Amino acid sequence: MHIIAALVEDRPGVMFKVTSLIRRRGFNIDTITVGSTEKEGLSRITMTMRGDESVVEQLVKQLSKIPDVVKISELKPSESVYRELAMIKVSAPDPAKRSDILNYITIFRGRVIDASKDSLTIEMVGNPKKINAFLDLMKGFGVVELARTGIVALSRGSRSTSEG
Amino acid sequence: MKLSGAKAIVEALKREKVEVIFGIPGGSTIPFYDALYESDLRHVLARHEQCAAHMADGYARVKGVPGVCTATSGPGATNLVTGIAVAYMDSSPIIAITGQVPRSMIGKDAFQEADIVGITTPITKYAFQVTSASQIPDAIRTAFLLASTNRRGPVLVDVPKDVQLEEVDPDYPERIMIKGYVIRSGDPHPYSIKKALGLIMSSERPLIIAGGGVIASNCSEELVKFAELILAPVATTLMGKGAIPENHPLSLGMVGMHGRGEANKAVEEADLIIAVGMRFGDRTTGKLDEFARNSKIIHIDIDPAEIGKNIRVDVPIVADAKKALSILHSKLLEVGSKRTESEWIKRINSLKESFASNYTERGDGLKPSRLMKILRDCIPAKSIITTGVGQNQMWAALHFRVLEPRTFITSGGLGAMGFGLPAAIGAKVASPDRPVFNIDGDGSFLMTEQDLATAVSEALPVISIILKNRALGMVRQWQCLFCNKRYAHTDLGNVPDFVKLAEAYGAEGIRIESYESFESAVKKSLKAEMPVVMEIQISPDEKVLPMVPPGKGLKEVIWYG
């Protein structure tokens, strides 16, 4: 998995410029998220993709040509921390199974954020592999609905992507 | 001082030293045109917005400064699209100013509303909308800065009608900072220069391939000096024609799908390719796996994204071609590396001799290759050639020897038929003292023929040479060679009489039926005061040869069709 973090101007249409380029040049990304940063006027776009190093390098070079992209870099997974949030609604009408689910949630350090007579809604934060593993377990109980945020990431240590 | 947004645009354009705008007014640009009415900016009224964009492009390529075109919202703006895409593919600096429906109506599917920023984002260096009149000074400065620095390209500025009417006290910036855009110094990295020097000095068979970047960087002189120093023959891409005078002993002509035999053979035999300002496009390389298999590659380009995009190179030099070539030249002189003779040059010369007979004309009828040679012999070196797209363009590229940079203007990357006439008009506006010839085909000419009216109204004596084969010739050629002569819909049927057509527009029409009459018509046209259209009947079976079939390596060339 490759993680690309871009600091972009916070103004209308910038996300379009970025995604338009990704589509036009035939890159295939797995996740993309956008949100605010520590600096006013800048947003952070985090993308993940699979593929050759050369493909990632080409994507980074092409994106950096967009005038709205202020800074862009690849974050090596080994040198960064990254997290994803998933919200999972699981079918749980049977009390016995419900307690099994609650056990798994504890093991995976998730939280129940909503419950009804027939279902539990779980919040799970972590790296995508952990979320995938938890989801595999939940499939046995019946996943009613799933929403994932995609990955956000920061480099390890005290440096900021927006420096330099 | 308060003025309208429209006037603020005109003032900003004047500060950018714009002399002429190509365009057509419409509902959403009425305020802008009202401001133009009282300004001394020249306006050339096109008859189709596509042509306005091509004119701005032709102007930009001849002058080396941004060309400006304008269109109204909706259909006016969408008509610009082909012209903008041409400029994008060929890295030509044009500024397109479009009108837009008033801000309150955007997104409501208002009359003549089109999302032109969305439409042109993939084919511009940058496209953006001005959302208040106070942004205009910065917006126009930004547009010119982006279009004319680093790798050049088109920029679109979309201005809603009510922004044009809004009162503003404009504050024009001298300089502007764009956080995400660094103007490159163009200086090469010393390490890559060192590596390149090593490859150059150990090479026995160096070959230079010059692209459009050499023209854009105005470094023909440096290129020739460098080539002479290391005794490297110079092939060019289509866009690179003019980078070296094609009568220079080291010139090999164009390389690629319709490249000259000697140029393609040199690519195969070279042990070092120095690619300058070119992007290894498929029409240049043929099948990539087989391109330059025996050679190391040094790639000089101002755009870092071009490095490694299509091909792996041994030494990348991200730099302005002019700076890179001058430094390489002076470093080589420092170490006293100068070649005076080489086996390689003897080999190149024997290749040229052995292929020479392949270009001689065979059979009856007027031959495009001979016409191109006659044209070259009859007109001054500084004359500007534009072309349509298709066979006419490739005949010009193969057989018309370009002697100066910025005198061969063609739609290279996009290959947009109809480019020739409007580009010629733009070129003539840019350089009124030089003869401008549009080498065109009948199919291509008919795509933008209405702008003869512009040339006549503006009294611009551009000369169109129409090679009339009553067919969409290049596609027909492919059908002949690769589709078993199944000529699906490439016969143009009833093609107009171009002599009468020219006369109907108020231009001069001449029917050419012999090489002699062509020669005298060309000589006479040099003094023309109004546009001229020459109609030259050629056979639809006439082919552009040699040709490397699509998807094949450069050595799998076809010489006879």
C-alpha cells in the first residue's frame, strides 16, 4: 500500500482538480479523504493506492503540477502512523450471539456507539488490516451496513508535512 | 478609481502587453466587449470560436508570448475546447477568457450555461473562475504567469457576466505568489550534468532528438553548437522541426511513424540518445520496447513529470533546454572534448545517400513531395508554414525543409484537423511582414474554411495550398494498408471547387495543374495583399511513405504502398 499526502488550497473545485487528474491519467486509487489542517487555508488530501513505485512516482509528479497542490509527498507506511475509522452495523437479534459480538469488540478495542433490539453499531479505529480482520468476523453475524472513512496518515516524529 | 470588472480585465491585459485578442462576442461577454470598444486593443473577429483559439495559438507559437482568445458562455466556450486541447498537447501558451452566466444563475442550467472550468480542467494548465471583480487583477496576472513559465500551456479564466459589470477599484500586483507553483530556475543539477558528460564522452555514436522544447526555449543556436561539438546528428520530432536548420549537414529530419529512413535508422544504431525537450510520444518512438534498444538515453526536459513517464532513461536532466545545452557545451570545451571526425558521421552520411533514392517521385500526377521542394525553393527562409492534419501535414513534415525555429506551426499532439488556416491567420497577425503558407488537405481545410472570411475582412494575405484528393487521405491510407482496401467513408464525394469558394469569400483562388504553374503562383503570392487559395488536385492513392505501422518498432518500416 502506498500513502500519498497532499496539502492543497482550501477552496472550491480543488478536490475536482485532483480527482479529475487521477481519472484522466488512469490511476487507480483505493481511498481518498480530505479535511482541514493545522494551517488555515490549507486542506489535506490523503490517498492510498497499490501498484509499482514508478506509478506512484508519476502520480505524485502529475499532482504536484496542479497549482492548487501546495505540497505533496509519499508517506512510507513504515515511517508513518495511519488510521481508518469504520462504522459497522451488525445484525444481533440473538442474545447469545450478541454477547459473542461484544467480546470480539473488546478484543479488537472497538466501541458500541448505537444499539437497537436487533442490531449493534460499532465504531472501529485502526489500521485497515485490523478493520478487515474484524469485518471478517462480523460477516458471520450479518453486516447490515458498513461505512469506512479511508486512511489518514501522519509521518512519525516531530516533522510536519507542511514544513520545508 | 472605480471601474467595471470588464474594464479592469482590459486594463490587466494591457499591463500584460497584450496587443491583440481573437474572439467572438456573445451574451455573457457584452460588458467585456463594451470595454474593448473604447480600448486600443486590437480585436480579430473570428467566425468560429475554435478558430479564435487556433489563431491565438498560431500567434503564440510565432511570437513566443501568450496569445489571447475569448468566447461567450455555453456554446462559445465549448467551441474553444478543441483549440485549447491543441495548445495543451503542444505546450503552447494561450489565455482563454470566457464569459459565464451571472453568479446567481450558476448551477441552475441557465441559458447558455456550460461548466467550462470543469470541461477544460483536463486540457489546461489551469482553469478557474473569477468570483468577484476584486480578484480580476490577480486572476489575469496568474493566468499569464502560469501560461508562460515552466512548461507552457493554456489557461482558462471564466468570468461571470455580473462580475464584468461589478464596480471595482483594481489593485494590479507587480508580482504574484502562487503557493503551489514554483517558477523553475531551469538550472540543471550538477550531478546529472556530470553523469551526462560521462555518457557523452564515452559515446561513439551519439544522436540528438530535438522536440518542441527546443523551440519553446529558443535554444536552436545552443543546440546546433552542441551538436557540432560532439558531432551528433540531430533528428527532430514533429514539434521539433526548425530546432536545427534542415539543410545543416548534421540534420536528419523527422523521426518516428512517418520519420525519414535515415533518422529512424540512426535511432536504431546510436549508442547514446540525447533527447531534448521531447516527451517520447508514441508517434515518435513506435513500439516502446523496441525503441533505441542499443542505446543509453539522456533526457532533458523542464517538466519533471515527463521524466520516466513513457520510457526509462539513464540520465534525467530536469532543466531548461537552453541552460542544459549551454552548460554541457562549456563543460565539454573545458575538458577539451571536441570531435573532428567520426566513423559515425560517415555512417550517417552513407545512410542519407542510400535512402535518397527512396524519396524520388514515381508515377503520374502532381506529387506532394515535389510540391514541397518547389515551395521551399521559392520562398524566403523566414516564411511561416502552418499545416492541416493528416497526409498534408506529414508530407510537409517529411519533405519541406524548415530552416528557422518558429516557422513550422502544426497541431502535433492532438492532431486537430482544421488547424492550418486559423493558425496561419494568427501567425500572420503575429508577423505581418513574413509570408505565411498553410499547407492543407481538402478534408482538413473544410473543417475551418469559414475563417477565410476573417482573413479577408482583416486583409491578411495568408496563402492556403490545398492538396485536394477528395478523400480523408490519412485514414484512407490506413484502410488501404491495414484494412484490405475497404474504404469505409473516407471518400469525400462532392468536394467544393476551392477556386470558386475562395472567390465567394473575396479571396483569390488559383487552380494549379503543373509544377511550373505552382512555382509561378507561389512566387506571385509572396506579394499578395489578400488571402490566396491554391487548389492542387492529387491522386487519392498518393501515400505518405515511409511509414512505420502503428504499434510496430521503428525498423519495421514500409517504403512502398
